[in-house]
Amino acid sequence: MENTELVTRVAGYSLQPIASSPLFRGLDRPSITMLQQQHSLTRRAERDTQLIQAMDPAAPLVTIVRGWAFRYSVLADGRRQILSFALPGDTIGLDTLLTGASAYAAQTAAPVVYAEMSRDRVMRLLRDVSWFHDRALQALALERTEAERALIRMGQCNAEERVASVLLEFYDRLAGRGLAASNQFMLDFTQQHFADYLGLTVVHLNRTLGRLRSRRLFSLSGHTVTLLDMPGLKRLALTH
Amino acid sequence: MENTELVTRVAGYSLQPIASSPLFRGLDRPSITMLQQQHSLTRRAERDTQLIQAMDPAAPLVTIVRGWAFRYSVLADGRRQILSFALPGDTIGLDTLLTGASAYAAQTAAPVVYAEMSRDRVMRLLRDVSWFHDRALQALALERTEAERALIRMGQCNAEERVASVLLEFYDRLAGRGLAASNQFMLDFTQQHFADYLGLTVVHLNRTLGRLRSRRLFSLSGHTVTLLDMPGLKRLALTH
DNA sequence: CGAAACTTTGAGTCGGATCAAAGTCTGTGG
DNA sequence: CCACAGACTTTGATCCGACTCAAAGTTTCG
């Protein structure tokens, strides 16, 4: 009864985000089930929980089931750069298995449900299961592309452009997993997180958000973002 | 006579840079030879030659034998972000095979000697040669780590810190391939290239370089860089 | 209801961009 | 071997986007 197993392991959470994520997307049922069985049961973590320590040589593979987490790196003097946000379906730590110790840390930005797979198990999968090896390659290539898109944004875009670009990116990623629709989605992190991702100060980010809102490019109510003017946003974020 | 083949294919160029590069490092002789046989004979390209077109769905794998090349991306309005420099031994385009069309373009920053491997051949190697598959995974993971190091630099560091960080990085990479020693190495590209890599304007980069030189952190004569004050540079570039 | 965390606004400063022009180097043809 | 053109580097003056410091609102949650 593999399908029963599948369901109990993610009891109460929609499967769609995971099933349409980079590592799982398009796999057949037995493969998905197998992958999930290699994971731990789902766990819950409060906001600000450390999921992966920087430099941990035995960091597990973490798959987010629900909520927002992020990978980041802290400089000697405390400045923090958020490298990427991981949303439901995303995995964190695939590269760590190959490069030795984790080059980054990861923590939750909101209450999160996740599952882990031990380093050993991932290694075994990589060695023995050829489609998993392929998947890992593709997932890594994708992650690099995303890192470089972020790099372009940082290097060439001003605050408004960065914000527009990232809002669109979140929307696309979430929509691809059924977590956004009709130009609306939920952002569950603070402006400090957002600022550390964009390489801006909170104050300046806040003003920039204000400007874009007053121009009716998007609106914000609670944690719900509505992209009011898609074409306008795309014009601003020329990376898109 | 595999070793003869190996030598003639790179006639006149030291093998060391390639042999100690991410994709080749630590392989045994037969494997290196095999990889080289899959490549074209070496080619020469003048400065400013396009090696890979953006969006090319059939971009080959390019291995730099001598000289400097770089990967970059251009925004709609002409701003250019250099994503990475490729130096002797580096390969460009591994990810393109997996993600479909190339997300970036590549061109030479100086006269370059290089070799190509067709998309088909790389695909075949990936499928049939398990150590090559492993290598590809590792190389990609490494590239992502490097992209994220660049991201941290852009997001959190000011001009001086970025310059110091990149000088150190070049030195480390070149030294690892026997192309730098006693704190000295050759930089064969213009300040415009450098600026587009760091996300600064040429003017500001130039002033920043001037400041670091007058503080005797490094010196520049012709295209030769000498790192005069390693500890000072490391202190500046807290990413190191 | 109160404290802590987060967002928003204000005033002043600074790093880096822009615009412009003067040097310097490099390669080419006479 | 020199003269010249084009590309590259360097310097000057000015401007603006983003940062800093500070404090007032607002939300969240115990």
C-alpha cells in the first residue's frame, strides 16, 4: 500500500507543492513514494529555527513541506546575506553532500513543516538510483541559474527593480506549485528577511515598497501580496 | 600512444592548469586522455570573440586552455553583468546541457586557446561514464557555491571589500593551477570587465583600485598584479 | 493589557553614479 | 621609427540612491 504510506507521511498537507518541485516534478508515483520513504516523518519547527548549521559536515537533506525557510551566510561582522528562500517542495543541502561541509546555514522564516533525509541515505540514492542522480544534476544546475539570476539583480538593478523582480519570481515559483493564483500569494517573512535577500537596508526597502504600492504596482494586506500591475512590474524588472 | 595524443593536443601549453581544474582534477591519466580525445583540437580566438551565444540550445562545452574568458548576461537596456571568469582549465556550459538553452553568453577577454566538446558527446559521457557524471555533479555544486560567494559580495560588500575579495579569489584560483606564485599573477582584461563583474562603474572601480594601491595593499605594473599586503587584503575582504 | 517585535517616517550623510575631459597605452600604416 | 587613431585609464565636478541614526506608529502574542 505505497499510496497510503505517501498520504500518511504528509497528513494534512497538500501534496502538490512537493510533487511539482524541482527534485520531484514529473516522477511517477512509485518513485515519489520511494523518495518520501527515504525521508523522515514530517517535523514541525517554529519560526527562527535553525535547520542547517553552517560548516556542518553531516548536514541532512531538508525538504520543506509547508512554510518558508531560507539559506543564508553571515559575514564576520554580522552582515547577513540571504542566498535563497526555500518554499514548499524545495530541498536544501543537496550540494553539501558533494562539496563537503555546508557553505551556508538555513533557518525558518515562519512556522515550517519539513522532512529530512540523512546524508548517508542521499549518498546511497545518488550512487544506486540513476534517475535520482540525474535529478540531482538538474536540480543543481537550476539552483546555479537561480543564484546567477540573483547575482544579476544585485549587480545591475536598483532597489525598485530588485523588488519588482523578486515579487515576480516569488509569484512564478509559488504559482508553479499551486500556491498562488490570480496574482495573489502569501509572503510569510519580515522585511528584514526581504532586505537581507535583496542587499538593502530595511529602511530603504520599506520606502521602496511604499513607493511601489503608492504607484499601484502591488498591494499588501496582512501577509497577502497582490500584484496589481503585472506589465508594470515586468517593465521594471527587466530581468524577467 | 595515448600520452602522445595528450601532448600533441595541447602542444605548447602547459598541462597543469587543465589537470588541476575542477572537471579534471585528480583523474588518472587514461581518464584525462579520454576526456581530451572527446574534445576538438585546440582553437585560437582573438579578444572579444563570442564563444557561446545566449539562448543557444546546442551550445557546446568549452574548455579554456590559455587566456581569460567570461560568462555574462546583458539586460534589455544594455547593462552587462559578468557572472564569472573562466581561466585555463575551466569549462563553460556544463549546466546548459541540463537546463536546455544557455542562460548566459560567453566571450573572450583576451586572446584565448580553447577546445570544444559537442553537446552530443557530453550527453553521451554523462549517460555512459559514471565518473564523468559524478564529476559533473561536483563541478556544478562548486559553480553554485562560487555564484553564491559572488552574491554575498555584491549584496553585503562595498567597493573596496569587493575588489580585495576578488583579487584574493583570482590569486587562489590561479595559484591552484600553477599560474600564480609569490603573490603575483597576470590579469588579462580591462577595468570595464572588472567593473561589470563587481557591479560597479569603471570610474568608481578605478578610484577604488587607486585607493588600494596608494595604501600599498597591491600594485599593478602592466597586467601583472602583486598582492603586497595579504593580511590587509584578507582583513578587507571578510568573505575570505 | 503590556511588552516585544516589526513597520513606517524624518533628517542628515555618504558611497557610488553620472557627465565630461584629459592623459596614457597600443597597434598600425607610412 | 615615427605619427596617428582608437581604446583604455585616470581625474574632476556634481548629483542621487541608499545608508545611518533616531523615534514614532502598529501589530502580535503571551
